[in-house]
Amino acid sequence: MEQCQEKILHMSQVKRAVDNIPDANTLQSMTDTFKALSDPSRLKIVTALSTCELCVCDLAAVCGSSESAVSHQLRILRNLKIVRYRREGKIVFYRLDDDHVKSLISQSLQHVKE
């Protein structure tokens, strides 16, 4: 690991970096989002939802899990505003909350494939 040879702070860069760091609440929300997406089951759900809207039954089939297990993961994702749902009669359809989540999934997939 390389270390600085001289202990000279580059104050303008330090200030710019510090100014770019979000407040504590925002950092915690970001951490919670990354924690949620670090679980393979939840990541599989989110990746599936990045292609189309799906109901719990469909997600269970896609993930090879029980509807109960998928519902549990969806509750976590819903609470973090990663996914949202709409009801059509007795069926509940899930989709990604917004394009930011889709972009995050797409960019992380591109990153690991490089």
C-alpha cells in the first residue's frame, strides 16, 4: 500500500471531498440501501424487477423461493423505498421504486462484468 511521502495536506482537495460527503442521515440511508442490495435473494428480486413488473407468485418462481420468503424480502425492500407495489384486484404487482434503482443495478452489473 502506498503512503504519502510527505505530510502535506492539499486543503482545496480535502475541502472539496468533505463538502461532497452527505449528512449523517443521508449516509445512513445509503448504507441501508447497500446493505439491502448486498443480500443475494433481495438482489435477485431487484434484478428481476429491473426488467418488468411482477407479482409475488412470479417472483417466487423467478427466485426459486417460497412466496413467504419473497414477501419477507419485499417488505424490507419496500420499507427502504427500493420497490413499490400496486394492487390490481387481489393481485399485488411489484416494480422498482424509480429509475435510480434500475440504474444502480445496471451500473453495478456493468462494473462487475468489466
